[in-house]
Amino acid sequence: MAESGVLYLIHFKTGERLGPLDGEKGDVVFPPQVRGWGEVLDCRHKPYTEKSVEELKHYAHHVRKDFLLIDNHHISFRIKGSP
């Protein structure tokens, strides 16, 4: 398994995972198909870290964000912890 804290983007419609990404905090380097923070929901903090990826995708749709920014710890915890 990769180190905790490695960042990924997930496209909320397709579920496509992009990454790992370079950077940290506000200095994340996005791939060319992402135009910037206006398209990204930063899910690295509470209350987002307490939600499943599916819940985050639903929320991203409502706030008009195309991508979720999460770390691999969130992905593995939520997938393994799912019923």
C-alpha cells in the first residue's frame, strides 16, 4: 500500500482516479484536464473525512465540483470499512 497522505483526484461522475498528485496543502499540482480549485472539492478535512467516497461524489454534484481531492488513507479506510 502507498504511504498515507498521497493525494488523488476522483472525478465525481465517472469515478476515475487521477494521481498520485504532487504538492501539499494549497499547492497541489493538478493534471492538465483540471482547470484549478474551482473544479475541486477539497475533502482532506472534517466533515469530509467522515464521509464515504460515494457520499462525497453526491455532495460534489450539488456544489458543482467535478473532482474530489482526497488522500489514499481516506480511500483505503472508506473502501475497507464499507459494509
